[in-house]
Amino acid sequence: MWRRLGAAVGLVMAGVLALPGAALAKPKELDVPVGTWVAARTQPAVQLTSVSYTADVAVPTPVANLEAIRTLSQQGVNAVQSGKISSDENSIYRWVVQQMAKNPGRYFSPGTPERVVEATAGGLCTGWWVTPDGYMVTAAHCVGQEDTELAQTFAAQALTKINEKDAADLVADLGDIASDEEIVRTASKIFQIWNADNIKIRNVKSSLSLLQSLPGGGVDKTAKTVPIELVAKGTVYPGKDVAILKVNGQNNLPTVPLGQDSDVRVGDTLYISGFPGTVTQTSIFNIESKLEPAFTEGPYNASRQTPDGVPYIQTQAPSYPGNSGGPVFSKDGNVIGILVGGLIQQDGGSTEGESFVLPVGIVREKLNEKNIKAAESATTRTYNEALDLFFANHYSDALPKFREVQALQPNHPYVAKYISDSQQAITAGKDESSSPIPPWALWGGGGLVALLVIGGLAAAVRGRKRSKVVPSPFPPASYGIQPGYPPQGQYGGPHQLQQPGHHEQPGQPGQPGQPGQHGQPYGAPQQYPRPPYPLPAAPEDTRAVRPQPQYGTPQQPPGPGANTRIAGLEAELEQLRRNMGRRPPGQP
């Protein structure tokens, strides 16, 4: 009798070990596209990060360089007389401002008073968990910018109103032709360049943070911005552009596994996960959809190396500003590198086929420097098992594992949706679980075996009292899954998200690469690429303006009659009119 019971329990144990999910399946085994499988397993660990700066930003008042403008005026006269430009005022002034825009520093010099703005700037990037207790990897240029790049960021995000005022002053001096859109646009360009070249930044303070999901999953206006500590930072591109961050007080976070540099080679498909600024900065989408990572794929095109010998991978997988710091995966779902940047076209758009990835070996070096060991969390292990069951249509088997994930990590961003989807699939009769065992019987992992053993022992005891009755070691048929189990909505639907109370108004885009420098990474100087993606934009504009004497308030640019025009320019323009035999605007 005991031999029969032992054989029965052994048979059941073998069946349990053979249940789907006992070993992690591969996409082909599950008939799921590789990209779908990799995205589902890795996205919970991919996070939106933010770096914010506050500073006093100062720019001088532009003063016209009269000698240079006189020379420009004479050149304009000569151009008209030679027939190179038309003799009408609009054509003349359009030509004048176009020449100024080519080299604003030649025609304007720093003067007084100094204009000061109390400004906030910053940007959004991507990071990813590598340990259950809160160590995160991102790109070095995502956690702090060098002085030159920081000045460019503030120039792009904090000087809008000052630029508008200076352009308005210039256009006002041109008089009645101020309605010429091309002249107005070119005047704005002049002072965007000039003020950026003359910017000064004082009292800089910075902070790092991420937006953490809510219990039950998802993010809305009540989600917390969690501060992050900088643990280690490499050098920005073309160096080892990697940084390690730490969020304290965390446990059981979802993680992604690190692969090896040798896992991929030219021709393999690579997968990029992250938060492109083209999405996070638009008002088209709601906050919950913005905070789901975008997933792209493309071939490994080539291995590259910087002048300093740092290896990089070139891939055709699309990427954009904001993807910086994001993980790049192999088909096995292992991280093989960090997305650092991509090349830009002359119009500032990204160039397909020119995304650059820092290999994972560099990440391992930086982690080892701080004795940090990447580790899979219990949350991720259980979640991946549940996903394999879910993709195999074994919803009853997946459901208790998804609930286990929710218990391990209440802030998991996606598990609530999978629980709801599993319930709906069961109710719709789509469940293909291999065993008629209700989900509650799988709770606790070894619960099924325990029930079988207890049932077998009880039957054996009854068998001693009932001669010639062969006991069954299996539980009653009523343990099977009942149709429609569990009832729809028994455990609540997917987490309902609300509109945000912050990050609703995107800031201005980050400083692009040098205009006209085809093939230069984002934010790159002319000699060779550096940091490929500038940080996209400050989440919201909270700057305050501190007006200086005789300058006025930047929010209200002076009209044509104001006395704050660029010093000396009006007289030179009037002389240009006389030289051309034209009357000043407004005169008969």
C-alpha cells in the first residue's frame, strides 16, 4: 500500500515539475514574437528619470557695434546698386538681418544693464534597475552636464522671453516693415545665438529623481517623485558614458539581467527600451501612456571605437532624445548595452541607422568598481514565470503567480493589468491550462503536493478499515477549475489612472547639435561627437524673472515706441535709409 502511495505521489510530483512555467520558455516555444516577449519581461524595470537644475542666469544687454553696422550698411548699398538685392525696404532690411544672423557677435557687444533670470532647466532620460534593492544604471550625461552643455540647456530653456524682447527691439527699429515674417524670424535667431554665446550661470543647484509607480501599478498625479543618489559616474561620450544611481528604502524591485558583449554580433537584432522626448514632451497623449517605455528594434550594424579606444555598437534600432541611458537587449532579453545617442540631420532630426550603444562590459566595470552585483529579484523571477504561462494561454496557472508578484512588489507597474486580462480570458473560455487545478491550489508553490500527500494518507487510513478497497491517491474531481473561475472582476479591474497634476506642459526642447553639422550626435561639438543626446526638456517652466533697471519686464516686450531699443542701431538704420534715398518710416 505504501509503495502504491509513494508511486502515486512520485507520479504527481513529476506532473507538477512538468507544468508549464517550471522552466522559463523561449519565444518560439510560446509562439510569441521575440520583441513582444522581450518587451513584456523587461519593461517593468525601465524607469523615467529626471535631472533638474536651478540657477541665476544672466545675459548682458546687446549694444550695437556701430562701425560694423556702418560697414554692413555700405555693403547693402553696394548690393542694391549692383542689382544683387531689390531696392525696396523689405528686401534691404531682410538682407541686413540675414547678414547679422550669420555672425551676431560681430554686430552686437555686451552692455549694461545685465538681465538676470531665476531659472529652472533640466531634462528627462531613461534608467533601469539592476538590483532588487534599488541600484539603477543610466548614461553619465543624464545625471550631470559639463559647464558648456549646461549653459546650452539653460540658453534653450530659460532665455525665451529675453530673446523675444531683444528681437522685438530690433524689429521695432525697422519701423513699418515689422510685419515681414521672415525678418521677425531671423531677428529671433540673431538673439537666440547672441544670448546663448554671452550667457552666465551662477548659484547652480541640481537634483536627480524618478517618477515611481503607484501601489497596484500605474502612474497618475498622486505618484511620488523619488530622489536618486549618484553613486558613480563615467565620462560623457566619447568616454565611458555610464552612471550608477541608488534609490534608498527599496526591495523586490523588478530587474533586468546583464548579458555579455559576446552575446551579439553584426546582423543580430537589438531591442531598445526607453522614453523618447518626442512622446514625453507632447500634449497629444495622456500621462499613463507617456510613462510606458517605447520599444524599438533594428539590426546590429557595426562595431565602432572612439579616438580614446572606447567601444560602441552602431544599430539601426530607432532612438530619440530621452532614450539616453536606456537598456539595449539581445533576443534572449539580456542587456547588451546602454543607448547613449544618435546622429542628427541638418534640420535637427534623428538619423535612422545611427544609434550608438555602449557595450554592457563597460557597465559591468562600473558596477564592479563599487562592488555592486547585478541580481535577479524574486519579483522578476515570478513575473517571468507568470508571463510564460500567460503567453501559453494557461491563464489559471498564471493568475496566482501574478498575484504573488503583486504581493512581492505592490508598486509593480504592469501586474494589475495582467491579473485583469487573465481573469477576462478565463471568463471568456480561453484558458488552456494543462491541469484542472484551481488557481488557489497553486498558492504557496508546494501546496498542491501537500494536498495530494494528505489526501493519499487519508485514503490509506480508510483503506485499512475497508478491506479490498483500492484507495485513490488523487484529490476529488471537485478540485478542478470551475467554468468561469474566478468570477469577472473578483479581484478588481485594471488600475484606473488619472490625468497628471504636473509634467502637463512640456518645456522647450534641449539644445540640438550644431546647426548644419550632418552626422554629429545630439549636442556634439564639431571636432567629434559628444554627448549624443542632450537632455530633452524641463518638465515644467517655473522660472521667475528679476528685472533690472531700464530693462523692463521680459514677459512684456516693449512696443515700437519704447525707449529700450538696442543702443545706436536706430540711428544707423536711418542713415542706411538716407543712403538709399528712402524716407524714414512714418514720414511723408
